[in-house]
Amino acid sequence: MINIRQLTKHYGANPVLRGIDLDVAAGEFVVVLGQSGAGKSTLLRCINRLAEADSGTLTVAGIDARTCQDTRPLRRQAAMIFQHHNVVPRLSVLKNVLTGRLGAVSTLSSILQLFRRDDVALAMQCLERVELAHKAHERTDALSGGQMQRVGIARALAQRPKVILADEPVASLDPKTARLVLQYLRDATRELGITVVCNLHQVDYAREFGDRIVGLAHGRLVYDGDTAGMTETDLQRIYPGPATDVQDAAQTDPHTHSTALRAGA
């Protein structure tokens, strides 16, 4: 579904991605771990062309994402879930989800916010998947942060994409809400066969929800394997620095003492 070879990206003189090779299969839920500045967000932004890679090859759902002149088909196939929700607060929950259909309607319809009956039905189905159908006609700014992120998931699902790219989708949420949001994302995408690449900081969440973990450090891929096989040595490569830094990354709930650093934990 996603095939990346020797992908590089610089911001000025600063190399952010240094020859990334990565394959993600259809229906796979891949979690990308790494410190801030490791290149996780840049990788996702290159996949859907929010950022332009400098070199390498990249195909997404059969689309050459590096050379395609029209990015609209690519972005229809690769939906994005952002860290800070990116909802329109004054719009209703339903209308926010319907923005996921804008790529499939005419320009005039999108300007006038005119949607077909089947688009509305699809949006309601997506809200049902994240258990927010009862909030459909409420203003989105009346929701909690976790509910807003569930609206973001529903909006991404409404695109009917083949790939969802989630950039730190639970960074601002408490542990209980974060797990709930990741559960909704994983369950919905598994039921629909959607491929997910999800950036996270929390190792426990990666092990709990991911089919596979990819680790980045200083713009290089330093780990690629299943969740059970990741050892403390692997974590040290993903999070280079003092051991306490690795423990902090592995601990998801400040009220617990388990760091889940044991091999295969």
C-alpha cells in the first residue's frame, strides 16, 4: 500500500529524513516512534505531499506521490488526522465530518456546502463508528478534546481513504481518553481494511495498538519489527540519551509505575 525507498528531506541545511526505506501493507496498523525532531511528522507530511521530499521514491495506493502533478487523488486516498483536531469549532459535528467529502464533490457544491443525501448518510455512519452520532447537530466547540479527536477520525473515514496518516493524535489527551481514541481508530480501520501509519511518543500505546513498530532517530530508520519483539536495546536506539528519557517515553500514565521496558512486555 505504501512503498518508500531512500526518501530524504532537508529544511535548509538541516537533514530531517536520511534515506528512509519503508513498506506498509494493506490493512496494517504501523506505529512510528521517535523523539521530537526525529522526523516522524515530516515523514507523514511527505507521504501525502504536505511537504515535498528532496529525493527518493514514494508510492501510495499505486499513486506516485513524488511526481504526481495533481495531488488531489493522492490526498483523497491518504486522509490525515492531526494532533490538534483541525476541526472548525463553529460548524456542527456533522458538517465537520462532511468536510471529508469535499474532495468528492464539485467546486460549487463545496463552496455552498451542498452534500448529497448519500454523503450525509455516510457521515452519520462514520459518527456511529466513533459513537458520536447523537452529537451530530451540536456545535463542535461544545465537545471535549477527546470527542473532537473522534470527530477527526470520523472525518478521515468519510473520505473513504485507503490510508490514514495520524500525527500524534492523542498527544493532548489524558491516558484513558487516549486509549479510547486509539481503540476507535484501530477498530474502524480494521473493519474497513484501511492502512494506518500513526506517529506516537508512548511506547505502551504502540505495543497495545500497533501491528508493527517503526523507530526513527535523527532522521534514520533504526527499528522495524513487530510489537512483541522490541527490546530495551531497540528502545535505546529509538530514544538515544539517558535511560530515564527512555523510561519517560515508555510510561503512558503518570499515575502508574510500569514502564513496560522488558523485552516482549
